[in-house]
Amino acid sequence: MEELLVFVNIILAVILVIIILLQRSEGGALGLGVSQDNFTSARSMGTFLTKLTSVVAALFIICSITIVAISRDELRETQSVLEKEEEENSNLPQIPKSK
């Protein structure tokens, strides 16, 4: 299950990069030197690529959090070194103690 989620996460990351690179650059360095033409295009942020970017980014984040939760549960199932040593010793024949 974890391997499948990692694979899906990698695919989502690649799709996210491609979608971001396909979008037109707004430029203007955080709004500096914005002309009237750039202002009208900046207001129309509800384009298909922008919405698709937010959906893929949300899926990427959810998938990443799920991977962390699954791997954390697997870590909790492991035993400490002392517990493993006790289990290994309990399977060995015991030497009788002398009086």
C-alpha cells in the first residue's frame, strides 16, 4: 500500500510541475510595475490551469500526509531491541540454575 502511495505521490509531483510550467507568467515581481494590461489578466485567476493546480496540489499534500501516517504506524509496530532480545532468549533452552 505504501509503495502505491509513493508512486501516486511521484506522479502527482510530476503533473504539478508540468501544470505550473504551462501557466503563463504574470511577471511584475510581486506587483511592482503593473500596467493596466497585466492588472486585467491578474484579476482573471479563475482559469482552468489555476484550478487544476490547486486540485493537484491538494491531492499531493493529502497523499504525502497519508504516507507519513502509514509509515508512522509501521514504526510503532516494531519492538525495542531489549524486547527482541528477550523473545530470542525465551526460545532458547534454559540452563538449570545450580543451588
